[in-house]
Amino acid sequence: MSDVARAAGVSPALVSLAFRDAYGVSKSSRDHILATAAKMGYQPNRVASRLASKTDDTLGVFLLDLHNEVFADMFDGMREAAQLTGRELVLAVGSVSGGLDRPALDSLVRARVDVTIAAGLLLSDSELAAYSGRLPLVSVARIVPGFDAVASDNVLGASLAVEHLLSLGHRHIVHLASPPTDGYLGRREGYARAMKNAGLTPHVITCGYSRSAAFELVGPLLDSADRPTAIFTHNDQTALGVLDSVHSRGLRVPKDITVVGYDNTSATNLPGIDLTTIDLHPVDLGRRAAEIAVLRSKDPASEPMVEVFTPSLVVRASSAPPQL
Amino acid sequence: MSDVARAAGVSPALVSLAFRDAYGVSKSSRDHILATAAKMGYQPNRVASRLASKTDDTLGVFLLDLHNEVFADMFDGMREAAQLTGRELVLAVGSVSGGLDRPALDSLVRARVDVTIAAGLLLSDSELAAYSGRLPLVSVARIVPGFDAVASDNVLGASLAVEHLLSLGHRHIVHLASPPTDGYLGRREGYARAMKNAGLTPHVITCGYSRSAAFELVGPLLDSADRPTAIFTHNDQTALGVLDSVHSRGLRVPKDITVVGYDNTSATNLPGIDLTTIDLHPVDLGRRAAEIAVLRSKDPASEPMVEVFTPSLVVRASSAPPQL
DNA sequence: ATGAAAGCGCTAACAT
DNA sequence: ATGTTAGCGCTTTCAT
């Protein structure tokens, strides 16, 4: 920066001001400074600038899993909103196998982002509480006590799915639920509630997040004497794993069994897949989370904001009345 | 840090040394320092540490597109290698619509990463040359003159695909090629070469990177009188778009037309999709790129290293002999 | 509108 | 093995 200042014949401080087009720099000198800087190929050192300035324009982002497109959708929304307010995004990536939340979050703490938007946190509420104060969090698609959140009504989403199946005439509906992590119990609960309302007994099987986990887990269920007529899974990945398992047995969807997923990722509308699923509007969630993150960075002390979005049912060919 | 030093009754410098477990800190005092730091919930400020230290342990990563799983695979490899050497990764994400390469790369320059691993760069060779000196680059899946690269033999990969189709008896094979960007001409060339070797006339159509782009573009081709018997696309996304288009016309794969993709992303082995494709071993590419990035950071001046991996053909049900 | 000087929280010699 | 002292490249009062 001082090189630029020297070349432009001004003080370093003025170069700094010019680059942030702060109030109080004459247009002529600003143009001159920017021109010489461009000529020299100068890019300001963000590391130094972030150290020197109290106010920080960097938002942290945690994404659980790059292999699940729903996180890419959320990221698109975050980026859109961040761009509008000129914020930079610093990314940290976790893993569905777990164990990476803490390292990822810690790396964001060390990077001194002033607030981070987290999608797909796997830590428990109490483990997360330890970050309170040190790392303002805006949780996406999960409510975490004490933090901001932009969530989706999972109880409703699951009810939508189950009611769709009931209306089709299904009675024996199994739910492949996510691991019972804090904040991810809504789909499980919505399923159970809708089943009970219909006078049916819930049948929940806990399953990991990956396609392969569902593939293996669901095999015995498909081979059993009283195979369910429908399976409702906690995400699309596991629904695809169910499809794998169904087809590997020579069975067909929806003729032999109905499958319903959750997330409306792009693989669900592939020809021949046509998976009925729930759309939680991930781009909107991400966008709103970034907006809230910006508000939070300006006002660290106010009460946590929690917004809940309404998911929608997307009916496709993978769901049909049970064969009698 | 000085708070921790005071609490532990030592100097700030010793705390610094303890945290980097540098040579020359007694075990007892290091344990004591780490313990008090943990008690206080202290995380070192990476921003300050990176400013103060000349040597940098941060690697930049550019990924073109979070919606294409091949980049997630590459990232897995990078992370694995980075972890082994204790490097932190700073991510910047581009977009298949283009125009985001430069902002993303510039953000990495401002973040002062000492070398960045870039997968899916869309800028031209000459535009990239402008970063020479300012941003050491390790290009993944593309060779960029003057920079390190871990590439895949695209000419071979495309030849593999075409020869597979020829051996099946196809003569009328259309190639949906990527935009003719520097560094991404290999698949196009491998296709053309294999066709000419077989005495056939290449038929190349340039197509964007997305599924929807292929869906729209390929419609007229499918409706035309001399519909090809096989379509070979430059990536899986566009192959899926072709499937969309084929099915929307009531045609079937491979009965009415054979489709072959490129990348072996996970959607290709979905039941009913079963796309024949080329695997470029993205995890290995990413891992090796990160290893080279580490070498480069230790030795900025040596000649660029270029390594080329060999792709493999994955045959599935989407390719079959043409119906006569 | 512009410049001078102090300092952000660390690391890196150099002492001891 | 541990402490002292300068910076790293910016931003930010405070002057002018």
C-alpha cells in the first residue's frame, strides 16, 4: 500500500480511504490512486485490513456436505444476499460422517469472522452453546436455542408427506429417520403425529445421511414378510438409497413400493426416478440467513431471531396407491 | 493471547510458541499454557498470526460449481491431503454461468493464500497469465501454461468413450462439447480424432455446462430426420439433460438412442439411469493437487509440475448397439 | 481533503 | 527454556 502511496504521491492513509471509497476523498485524487494501484496490480491485503479494523465485513459459512445439493442451493442464496451487501464469505465444510463440525467452526473462530451462517450442524444444542458469545451463529434449517435461526417447518413437511401417502391409501408406512440429533427431530415427529392422527402405529428406523447407508439398512425390511407399502425418508439421498435397494431386488417403484424423499434436490426429477419429495426452499433459507447474519453483525446484542419457512409437497410418480 | 499469558504467568511469546508446539518449550509449561487457554476458551487469532508470519500454512481452493458433484469429490481429496500436512483451506466458489472466476481468485489474492488449487477455471490462458507471480496456481483437471497442473487425459477419455460406441456398432455419434475454453478442448479433440480414425465425420455441438442447457439444445437434434444413434456429452450434467429431453419425447435409452456422459458422478448409477461414463478419478486429482500445492509453497521458484492421470471407461446400461 | 502516528494480535529475531 | 522488542500492512483518531 505504501508503494502505491509513494507512486501516487499521497499518504498511505489516503490510499486506504480511497479503496474503501470513504467519505472525504476528492474524486480526482481517488481516481488517480485507483488508477496507479491498478497499474501496479495492487490488491489490498485483507489479512492486514481485517486485523486493523474493528468492524468486519466477512461472514463465515458452514456447510455440512458438498455431496448433498441442498447445501449448494442454500449457498446460492447466501451468496446472493452477501453480494448485495458487499460481504465476503469464508467457507468451512463438514462431513456427514460427523466429527468435523467442531474443527470447521473453530477454524471460523480463528478466522475471526464476526458471524457465521451454519447449515447442517450436527453438534448437540449444549455443545453448540459453548460457542455462544464467541461465535454468533445463524443456523439454517435447524433451530438452536440461544442463536438466530432460519428454519423450515419440518413437522409440517413430514405431515404433508404422510398425509399424501394416507390419501393414496397407504397404511403401512415406514419412516427412515435421521440420527436423533438435537434440532432434527421435526420430521420424525411430524411423521409420528400424522400416523397417530390416522390411528396407525408409527414405524421408525434410524438411518444415516448417505445413500449407501439407506441402501444397506433397508434391505432386510424389503425382504421381510410384511414389507411396508411406502417408505418416507428424511432426505433425498437416503430415498435414492432405498431406490437402489428396491431395484436390486427386482422390485419396482411405485408398483411394488412407494418412496417419498425430502429436499427436492435435482436428482429427484430425473426421468425414471421421479421422486415425490418435500421442497424446503433452500435458496430462500440461505438468502434470509445471510440477511439475518448481516443484521446480527450490526447489532450483536439483540434477542435471537427465529424465522420458520413453510415447505411444500412435490408430487411425482414415485408415489401411487398401494397394490392390493 | 496476552490474557492467557498473564493468567498462566508467562510471556506472550511463550504462549505463541506453545500453541505451535515449537521446539524449545518445556512440556510442563506447554501443558500448563494449553490448559489455561482451554479454560479461558481462547482460540488464536489466525488473522493476526498470518499477518505476522511470513510463512503461510493456508491453501486457497477455487471450485467452479457446488452443484456438480465432481468438484465435491475433488475437494474431498484436497482436504485429505491438506489435513495430513496441517494446512487450512480457504474456499472460493465460482459459477458455471462464468464471470465469477476473477472475483473468486481476487478474493484469494486478498486473503493472501500463498498458493491456490483451482478446479474448473473458466478464464482463458492469457487472462490467467495475469495472475502469474501474484497467485501461484495448481490447476486441477486442466493444463494452464506456466502453472502447475494435475490433469486428466481428456483426449484419451473421449477416445475411450467413442471407441466403446464404435465397438457397439454406432456410426452416427454426436458430441455435445463444452464451450471452447482454453484447456477444455481435449474431450472435443479426442472425439474428433477417434471419429476420423474410424473414417467417420465428427458432428460437434457446443453446449453449456448445465443439465437445462443440454435439455433445450438437444431437442431439435432428437426431432430431426437423421437422429444420431448415440450422443456423447462433455459431462454428466449435460448427459442427464439429454436424458430429460429423450424421455420428454417418449423415446427410450438405450433402445432409441445411446447416451454416454463424463465424470462418473453419483447420479449416473441411479437405477434406471445407468449412464455409461468416464471416471477421471477426481478424489485422486484433488489429493495430488493439494500435495503439489504444498510442495509449491515450499519452493515457489521451480519449474511448473504437470501430472496427467489416466481416466477409465465405466460401462453401464445407457449404451447398447443401435437399433437397425 | 489530506497526512502523521498509534496500534490491531500475533510472530520472529535476539537476549538472557 | 523463557522474556523482550520490533515489526507484519493495514485502519483510525487526531491534526492540519
